[in-house]
Amino acid sequence: MKNQVTILGGGIIGLFSAYYLQKQGFEVSILDQGDGSDGCSHGNAGMVVPSHFIPLAAPGMIEKGLRWMFDRESPFYVKPRLSLDLLRWGWAFYQAANAKQVDRAVPALRDLGLYSRQLYHDLNESLPFSFSYEEKGLLMICQKEATFDEEVEVAHRAHALGMEAQILSAEELQKREPQVEISTVGGVLYPGDAHLSPNQLVQGLQALLKEEGVQFLYQSQVVDWQRSGENITHLQVQSSKGLHWVPIDRLILAGGAWTGKLARQLGQFLPMQSGKGYSFTQAQPTNQTIGIPSILLEARVAVTPFGEKNIRFGGTMEIGEVNARIDERRVHGIWKAIQQFYPQYAIPKPRTDHVWYGLRPCAPDGMPYIGQFPSIQNLWVASGHAMMGLSLAPATGKIMADLLSGHSTPVSLDLYDPGRFA
Ligand SMILES: Cc1cc2nc3c(=O)[nH]c(=O)nc-3n(C[C@H](O)[C@H](O)[C@H](O)COP(=O)(O)OP(=O)(O)OC[C@H]3O[C@@H](n4cnc5c(N)ncnc54)[C@H](O)[C@@H]3O)c2cc1C
């Protein structure tokens, strides 16, 4: 059993880890409790966003979060509950949400984001299937002067980091989207961002990896583990075959919002909360095509056109337990924002059974966990990417392959250390 890697979790992070590990000559198995047909990596907004270099835990977020908690249609919500995990997570978030921490995080996120964006550019040329990748940039659209002022500051920060950001007046912004009326005071265009179809990407990678010999063990849930010294030797798995033990050479946790729970099962502390979000995909109204992916800033709604025909709207971050409930008031909040930002853009409110939900894996400081656990030699983690998992997936997968091969990584991993809260 040489150079064998088991990846727990077949979302986009697990898939890209498998892709690059397999290229480096590893024998790879992916183990997933689901059947690979849905999950957070499937129906997300598909944005590749090096422009998102400010972590979620930033100054002002706690104030905003508290205000939003009393609005059932708001884009961010922490469901209050008596839970030690939530308290620890909230405390770590509070400690990270300051200017000094953000100043440290910004260059690290920029480097990871730009690296991943470059890998997507290359993958678009090299992968043998289309995932509708387009480099059209990202428009940040503001309705209030105060938000516009904040966004202009972010644009200046982007310039200082060597990234392109174009500050647009309301008229200039409107010219970029000539077919739809936009109610705005101005915005910022990040020409370096891109977008793609996450559904096509996940399905394409699954098929390619199967063809190339990666083993997929679906509907297989890890329930226990065995350890010898500083190594995990076996996982006990519940599957259609019943309870059985799977031998382990090297193990990567890429279990999305469940990774904190998985780590706990393996005796590790990895604070993680699920951040539920919703999306719905519709046909674009005739002669009113939105062409550039956008974020409606005050509402935190993501708008992603898939070609000229279809469009996806996504939003809401409900921090809380893992569950499948769709909160219609928050879906209404997304739909209302679309009417407010595009007053003539007539799309019907989606039926609840047409709304998709996904659980973002959220680390408390807004930084993913990428690296090796301190106390177990053959255990790595790649998770906690929150609202940037699709964007950062190729970089994360490539870095996992580098780490397991003993190569140096092209970006510093200091701030992504999985042991930072231990
Ligand atoms: C509305 C919305 C819009 C978004 N838009 C964007 C965007 O535009 N750009 C972007 O970059 N990101 C976006 N995201 C975030 C992105 O979707 C996530 O960060 C990403 O999908 C996380 O991928 P993952 O592989 O870590 O987790 P997942 O896709 O959740 O995969 C984890 C897998 O682990 C499996 N698993 C868990 N526990 C176990 C266990 N015990 N045993 C076996 N298997 C297990 C699960 O079944 C699951 O398949 C969005 C998210 C939402 C909700």
C-alpha cells in the first residue's frame, strides 16, 4: 500500500486534491457520505474571485451581524443557540475581526486567490471537458453612498496589492450593462475575476477522475478510526456493505461543513460552522441580458450569468447547525434585492422546491485550513474556505499534492495552519 491517499469528502476541494495528487503518481480514493450528485460545490455562484482578499472576519462585521440578526430577510445571520462549538467559534471570530489580523490575512488571500485563478486559466486549456469558464471580471454594485465609499477604499487597497480595480460612476457602470437598468450610485469592476459553471466542473472532474483510476466510495460514512502511535491506520466506514474497516496510508479531511465534526472524531480541534446559502437559476428575460457577474453589495447577492440564456442568483450566510431547511424569508430577501437593483428586470420569485441550498464550511477567522495536523503524522486537512471554496479549489488541491509529495508550496501557508486554534 504505497503512496496511497484517502480523501474524506468529494466536494470541489476533495476533487481538485484528487486531480493533482493523481497527477503526482498517488493512488487516490475519495470517500463520501453522499452520492456525488449534490452538495455545496454544485449549485454555488461559480465565481472565481481573487478580488475577495478581505476575510469574512473583518472590522465592522460584528456590528453588521448584530444588526442583521433582527432582520429575517438579511444576508447574514447567526442562529443563536446554546452550543459550546458556536461559542468557541464566535469568540475566535471576535478575536480575528480586527485591522491587525486583516492586514496579515490580506496578502495571504491575495496570493492564494491569484494562484488559483491562474490555475483555472490553465485548466480551461488543458481539461478535456468544458466548464463554461469565462474571464469577464466581477462588478461590485452599490446602492448607498456609504457602501460605495467603503468599496472605493477596497479598490485602492487592491491597487496597493498590485491588482486591477476600476472605480465606476453610476453612468459608467450602467454602460457596462446596456440591456438592464441598474439602480446604483456606482461600483467597482475587478477585471481579473472569472466565473464558471460549478455543476459542469464537478461532473466533469468526477468523470475524468473515474476514468483515470481514482476510486470513489459513495454513501460511505466514517464512524470510527484506529490509530497506532502517531498515525491513523484504519477508518471504520458504514456503507451499503455494512460496517467495515478501510486501511489508511495518508488521509486528507475535505469534508466541507462537516470537517470540524470529522476532526473531532479523529481527536483534533478544528472550529467550523456551517454557513448556509441559497441559490436559484432562471432563464434571462428576452432582450434584458445581464452579461457580467455581479455582487449586489448591500444585499450580498451574487449574480452569475451562464451564457446569454441562464442566470443564477445566490446569497445569504446563515451560520448555524447543519440542516436542510429552506428559510423562505431569506430567499424572499434575495429576490427583493434583485428587484431593487434591477427595477425593470422581471423574473418570477422561485418556488421553494426550485431553490438550492449549500452549506459553506466556515472557519472563524475567514481563512481556510490547509496543511498537516500537528499531532498526527498522516493526517492533512483542506477545508474551511467559506464563500471562496470553488475559487480557491485548484490552488488548494495543488498545494495538497505538493505537501504530500514533500515539495515546497508556491504560497506561504503560515496563516492556513490547521493547528492555529488548538
Ligand atoms: C449560495 C452559495 C454561493 C456560493 N458561491 C461561491 C462562489 O461564487 N465562489 C466560490 O468560490 N465559492 C462559492 N460558494 C462556496 C463554495 O460553494 C464552498 O466553499 C465549496 O463548495 C466548499 O467545498 P468543499 O469541497 O470544501 O465542501 P463540500 O462541497 O460540502 O464537500 C464536502 C463533502 O464531504 C462529505 N462528507 C462530510 N462528512 C463526511 C463523512 N463523515 N464521511 C464521508 N463524507 C463526508 C460531504 O458529503 C460532501 O460531499 C458558495 C456557496 C453557497 C452556499
